[in-house]
Amino acid sequence: MAVYESCIRPLLFLLPPEPAHKLGRWVLAGKQPWQALSERFQVRDARLETEVAGLRLQTPIGLSAGFDKDVETLPGVPRLGFGVVTVGTIMPKPRAGNPGPRLLRRPREMGLVNSLGLPSKGLEHAVRSLSRRRESHRAGGPPVIANIGGFSVEEILTSHRAVEPLVDAAEIDWICPNQKERPDLNELDLTARLMEEVSAERRKPLFLKLPLRMSEENWRRALAMADIAARCGQDGVSMGGGMMHDNPRLAVGRGNLTGLSVFDNTLRIVRDLRSRIDERLIIKTAGGVFDEEGAFRLLEAGAGIVDILTSFVYLGPSAPARISRGLVRKMDEEGIGSVRDLRPWSSAPAAHSSEQGANLVHDSLQGRGAGSRMDRGRQKAEQATRFVREESARPSIRKDLENNALSGFCQQIELYFRRIVSGVLSIVLAAVFIEALFHPNLSGFPADGGPDDAHVGDFQPVR
């Protein structure tokens, strides 16, 4: 077993999840020791190289949005062997997010339950961090994608204009399962308006984040949103396999479950999505990937980028290199020469979607007569909104969470964190050096391939 899993992780898990996450981000916010150890984490193999939406990736294994919400770990994270790094969600203004407790571990099944609710230091902070990154960006590093959120079309457009020049691509994310402050943004008319306006301005690749598949209504909406993205000329869509999980230990009562137990749901989503959306759209996905087998199956099913986050927490800094090396071995076993040979998507024009919701969006985007783009948007709004409402009535719940103060529990955790961080940091850095020096291949997934007491039956997706 690797040093991180046997020594470092048990120490980190003595801390509550959020302070441990802060400690991890702090360690990765500096260039050292990661610059000195960078070559130990890199997997340079032509069989892993791919090009996605014009982005050249050393490996299709990326870091998911959510680990570095405030763009503070770019000095360290890009040196760990990721093919692409997604930062954010970048929000327009600083916000506290949901009250705590809002992040739980499920160690037996290597899972996390997240109800953070989009905490952010805001757009200005992110722009400053990205500007520093651009000035010191090392040649050959992985592309950086900015995940951008907001509560209105105008806010997201403003953030996109500010951030796009500083990154390699953008990902529009305005549907958070843990945040009910913006229910109207699920409506297809606003999605179409946003995609049309961003398309007119963008200069770099763009992905649209789709809602979790929590119900058939959400699934129909996701397909219609993907159709909008395709017809507006976007490069891809992002959709994870996380599932909503009720838990009374969370202050808001429920959160997004990620980890090993959601992999089957992720695989099902990628397969279904690939078979129903425009072939030109790239699928960027995440959920339950801890080894090369999971990554291979998602790529084979139709994903172009496979992001990880929870496995990064449980397996440590060697996770991307470990999965990438295993992926090379897996391709050798299967007789596949390159990840590019797994591509099921096409650059040729695809047939129109047969989904009813997508057809409504298609008809509306085509427009009637010689109206302006905004006229066509209003026509689409009437048709798409009518379709959704006819299928099922969606309750609208709006809560103001912006001014939530930290609970007494979180304040105590902050104090606890500050008292012990110096000692734990020293141990973490020493152990990382030891692992890199004595385990140059960074190998070693647990012998049983995962937790020995995982219970996944309680978390079944809505079909």
C-alpha cells in the first residue's frame, strides 16, 4: 500500500472533512515540493495522448471542478500528472455557501457527501489567481478549464468575458444540485439565450454542465440542453454520475454522493448520453473512477475526458499517474493502440436528435421568419417552457443562503485546524518526499481493489 494511504490519509482523516480539504489545498498552493517531484508524477506515453475540443491532453484523466473552487492550487496540481485541470465553480461575488456541516466522508465505500452550496471567494479573486498563473505558467503544463457559475445570464456572461482570456477553455455550470437559489435557470429558454450569446463572443472551447440525472424530467431537460449546446456550436457537455443522498448529519439534510458506489450510474449515464446526443459533442464526465478499469470503461462508452476528485482524496497525489499507467496496461491487454481508438464520436455532422424536448429546442432555434436572435429566443422560450411544464410540474423553491454565517461548529473546526496544521503539514511533506523517492512508479492500489465493506445498495439512481 502506498505511503499516502497507509500514513498520510489516516492523519488527514483525523481532521473533519473541510479543514482537511483546506490543508490539502494549502499544501498544493506552493510550487514546492511539487516542482521538484513533477517528473515522478508524469506519465508520458503516446498511447495516452489525445486531442479534445482542440485541447491537447497528455492523458484523458483530469481533475474535476470542486477541488479548487477559488483557483489557488495551480502552482502544484498541474504537476501531478493530470491531463486537464478544471477549477471553480467561480461565482460572480463572494458567498459563504450552505451552513455546516456540509461535507461528509463515507470511508467504507470511499465516498463523499457534499452539500457545500457553491462557496466562493468571487470572480475578482479568481481573476487575480489566474493572472498570476498565466505569468508563471510553465510550458507543457495541462490545459486549465474554468468552471463558471452565476445566478443570471448576465452574471455568467460577465464572468466568462473576464475569465476566458486567462484559461484554455470554459465550462458553464449554472445548475448545482445543492443550491436551490436559482430554480428558473433550469428553464430551457435561458439556456438557449445564454448559449447563443456566449457563442457569439467565445474564442476558446466551451462545455455546458448538465443537471444530475435525478429523475426522468431532469434527464429530458439534460438532453434538451445538450441539443441546445450542439446547435449553438459548443464543443461538449459535462455530466457526472453523482446521486442525491439524504443524510441528517448535513445541515441542509441532503447532498451529492460521489465515490466508488456511483460508478455504475456514471457508466449508464455516459452510455445513454452518447447514444442520444449529437455525435460532435464531447462528453466530460466524473464519478466513481478509482482505477484503470473504470477509466477504460467510461472512455469505451463514449467519454472524451474522465475527471476524478473523490479518488484524489482517497488515493492521494499519485492517483492520476496511477490510473494513467494502469490505462496503458489495460489497452495493451485489450489490444488497443491508443485512447484515440476508443473515440465513438465523430467530427461529421450528426443526425437530429429524436427526443421530443430536443426537437422543440431545434425548431425554436431555427426561428420563424426574419426575426432577430432575441425574437427566436423568445419563440424558443415559449415552446421549451411549455414542453417542460406539460410533462410535469416542477416545484419552485427559492431560499436565500447568501448571508449564512458560519455555525458554531464550523468556527470550532477552524480553531482546531489552525492549531494542528503546522505539525500535520510537516508530516505530509516528509511522507510525500519518501513516497516519491522510494516509490518512483507510484503504484499500489489496495490489493482487494477497493473497500472491503462497501454498501452501495442504499444509493440507487432514479430510473
